[in-house]
Amino acid sequence: MKTDILVIGAGPAGSIACALLARLGRQVLCLEAGVFPRFQIGESLLPRCNDILDEAGLLSVVQARNFMPKPAALFLQGEMRERFSFADMFPGQRPAAMQVPRDDFDQTLATEARRMGADIRFQQRVDTIAFNGTQSVVQVTDVETGARSTVEAKFVIDCSGYGRVLPKLLELEKAPSLGPRVAIFNHFEGDLRPTGPEEGDIWACIHPRGPWTWIIPFKNGRTSVGVVAERAMAEAAGANDRERLLTLLSQDPNTQGRLGQARPVLKTARLEGWSAAVSKIHGPGWALTGNASEFLDPIFSSGVTLALESSSRAAKLAHRQLSGEAVDWDKEYAAVMDRAIGVFRVFVHSWYSGELQKVLLHQNKPESIKRAITAVLGGYVLDERNPFVRDANRTLTAAVKLA
Ligand SMILES: Cc1cc2nc3c(=O)[nH]c(=O)nc-3n(C[C@H](O)[C@H](O)[C@H](O)COP(=O)(O)OP(=O)(O)OC[C@H]3O[C@@H](n4cnc5c(N)ncnc54)[C@H](O)[C@@H]3O)c2cc1C
């Protein structure tokens, strides 16, 4: 079989690429190893996602799912708390995001991209690729039957997330800049949520001994809860992951107050070693997007936003290239994504050093600093009006001095 563009994986990165390419009239085949709906972690979106989904014609189907609106991010430590409302960003930036169970969200995107004309096939695992300039040969296995097939593609966009197909095949993997941590998580029922317009806020609670917890409320009454900790601390908290999760939650008055009466309803899950980096994110006939490129850390919920940002850019550039235009991938893709990820990288490192936690929780920040931080938390990491986008390190150093 032959296609113009092969997309590997039908997560958010894959589906946005499919939708955009189908809209542009480009032949696109997407091979997804799994079956949808499937559980995936990464449930809190940022307002910037809405712009990108809108551009790809996917926002209205997502909005029709009636997901929990996410108006703000709330950081809590002991008695201290600070709320960053997305209504207070720069003019033109969207005032809210969504909290999405990923089984529903990912299936909604893939179904709509298919309806728009993308050929998305499930249980099709990409095994190897031989790059031959503009006609690459891809070996595929049908996961259910074991049958092998071959696809020829003029361009490959790797959206395989944690599968990291091309980074492994092309030996692009680089040591990540962040130390390893463990996340232990589950969905809960019965949490004591705020009522009214703050119900959909994401909570990031700082545990008295260093870990932090996400609390992400859904419309279906369930709440996603996960603790991120150093491995040794997580291990010491119990004999199994469920016990570790419940123990760590019980030790922080903020999580205990909200979740003390709540019950986990799924099998407790654990992920570790998620930080990943690559030496290159594009090459002749291929590009990496989303988690198949670089993933930092869950703390600022940037994963899906960066997956959509990178994949929509890569899809449009691949289309231009196949249309005969000259594309400067270094300038138009690698440099742009490095810039976007770079802003979050500065924030993530500073969070774990403890400095950013002080800035976030500081009560009397100048309004201009608070607005600029909120816009980063909203995923607007390419908007030059923001001093953190122009120079994240310098602006953060100045903010730390004020805190
Ligand atoms: C603990 C934790 C918490 C997180 N919380 C958040 C959050 O709150 N908000 C947020 O935005 N992000 C969060 N993230 C990040 C988020 O999970 C990812 O950034 C996001 O899912 C990336 O989307 P993607 O489309 O790149 O990859 P994925 O969603 O992983 O999709 C990749 C798809 O590729 C398929 N695939 C893999 N290998 C192959 C193959 N060989 N052939 C065919 N298909 C293949 C997979 O089956 C999968 O469906 C979190 C991450 C972690 C680790």
C-alpha cells in the first residue's frame, strides 16, 4: 500500500496531524497499535489546546462531549494557596481549558479525523522503517492476527508517544535533563470538590515532604488523582502502589481534606522514567511530534498541548514540502518547538528546585508577573508579549527575587 503521509499513533498528536492533512486534501494513513477507547494518562488540558483544535476543525466535536471546564490552576501548600485564573491572561488568549478522560477525548479526535477523510487503522503496529529519500518502506504487524504488511510513504510523522518508534529505530534518544520520578495514580469517586465556578480547577498540592499531587475533576463525578515523588519516598510509603498512593495522600492536609472520604475506582497505576529527549526532531522524510519527541514532566500539564502544537506544525510543513515548497525544518519546526519546550523546561526545573514553588505561592506578586505566569500555565509559550517567552530564565530570576 502507498500513502503520501504515514502517521504513527492515533493519540492527540496523531489525530491532529490526520485532521489537518485530511482538511488540506492530503492522502494520510495513520497506523495505531492499540484499540480505542483505551486508558491514557494526561487528562488536564491547557487553554492553548483550544486554539489548535479549532484550527484543525476538531474543537466543536470536543466541546460537544461536554467535558469539565478548567478555568484555573490552584497551587496549595499547607495553609498557602494561589489560584491562576485563565481569564487573566493576555488579550485573545482563551479563558478556560478542559479536563478530559483520555479514553473519550482521544477517541473523539480520532473518530472525527476519520470522518474528515483520514484513513486511521487500529491494531496496526509499526515495526521498522527503511528511509529511502522520498519513499520510505514501513513494516507493519496486525496485532490481532500477526499478519505482516508493507506501506510505502513519502513522509512519516512519528506520533507514537511513549512507543517512541523513530527515536529507537534511528537511535535518536538522548539522556533527559530531569531526574527520574515515580507517578502513582488512580481515579477516585467521592472527593469533596469546590462547588460553583471553581469546581473544574486543577489542584497541584505540595506534600509536606516534597512530592506533589494532581487533582483533576471530571464531569462524570470521578476525579483523577496522582502523586509524583522521588522513587525512594514512594517505595517507603507502603507495600503496594495503592497503599503508597493512599498513604501519601493522607499525609498532606490539603489532599486528605479533599480526598479523605473518597475511594479509588480503578486499578492503581504507576509510571516512571517518563522524561525523554532526542538528538533531532526531524530528518529527510520524517518528523517527531508529541511525546515521541521530548516529554518533560506532568507538573504543568503541558504534554497534550505540546503534542498538538508540534504535530499541527509538522503536518502543515510536511504538506508544504510534498506540495513542492522549500521548507526550512530547522527554523520553522525545530527552533520553534525548542523555544516552546524551553519555556516549560525552565519552569519544570525551577519547580523541582523549589524556587518556582515560592514564586507561585507568593501572595503579593505584581499583576504583570502573575499574568505572565498564568499565560505560561495556559500553554501560551510562543506568545512574544510574555516576558517568560522572550527570556524565561531572566524573568524567572527576577520573579524569584520578588518572592
Ligand atoms: C504521570 C503523567 C501525567 C501526565 N499528565 C498530563 C496532564 O495532566 N496533561 C497533559 O497535557 N499531559 C500530561 N501528561 C503527558 C501526556 O500523557 C502526553 O504528553 C500525551 O499523551 C502525548 O500525546 P501523544 O499523542 O504524543 O502520545 P500518546 O497519547 O502516548 O499516543 C501515542 C499513540 O501511539 C501508539 N503507538 C505506540 N507505538 C506504536 C507503534 N509502534 N505503532 C503504532 N502505534 C503506536 C500508542 O498506542 C498510542 O495510542 C502526563 C504524563 C505523565 C507521565
